[in-house]
Amino acid sequence: MGKNRVSTIEKLSAAQVETLRHVYAHQNSKEIARLMGVSPHTVDARIKAAIRILGVSTRIEAARIVHDASDPTAYQPLVYQPPELAYPPQAAETDQAQSEKRQSGIFSIGYPFPTKGRPFNTHGQRERILWPILIAFGTIMAFAALYTVLLGLGAMLS
């Protein structure tokens, strides 16, 4: 890295450098804002200012430059999903057993919300399409029943 880059990085504030380190760790603006105790708009403003100072076009480039300047020997694996979002082994086995139980029939789909036995969103394409349709149908039926009851009450009172 040239001296020009190093002098440019020295123009960044400590908050901008910290923000770009979080960007390098593949965190989005909301996650960074939560960690730093600022709003996502502040995070975006810091990143835009750093991009302008460094003379690059993307936040990833800026984050790489800051990372390489701080420790060029550090290794960053290609991680696009934070490790805490990965499935624990027992949850994956439990969910696989449950999905095998639910394979029989069209109406054997999982709940659209987390449960004790299924704490993660593992719905397939069929379930992701079917649940909103079922919820909309149920809502229509509930309003139709309410309308019918109100018509009946109106007929009885008049």
C-alpha cells in the first residue's frame, strides 16, 4: 500500500474507521448502528464520507482499504452470514425429523411462526406461498361471517 493511501486513511475519523471495520465484517447498517449506538442514517453518512475521502466507489472497497492498512496479514474468510444465524446441529436434526413427519398430504405444513420444536424459519417455497393465501382466505371468511351476522341482526331488529 502506498504512502498516499496511508495518509488518506489518517484523514478518516475514528468513528468512520470503526464503521468500516464493521462493514468488513459483513454487517449491514442497522446492525452497525445497533452496535455503535447511533442511527442507521449516521452509519450511512459516515460510510459515504469515508468513501468520498478514500476516493472509492463502494463501501466494500473502503472497508478493504481500511482493513489492509490496519493489518495486511490478517485473513478474512468469505462469510456472508453471521455465524450466530447458523443452525445448531440438534435444531437441524429436529427440523429434518419434523419435516419428514409433515410430508404426507397437502395440508401438513408447519406454522408460520417459531415454535419450540422449530425455532428457525425453514419453510419451503410451497409453505411460503400457501400461508399468506390461507391467512387472506381466513380473513375473508371471518368478515363474511361477521357481515352475515350483522345482516341477520338488522333483519331481526327491523
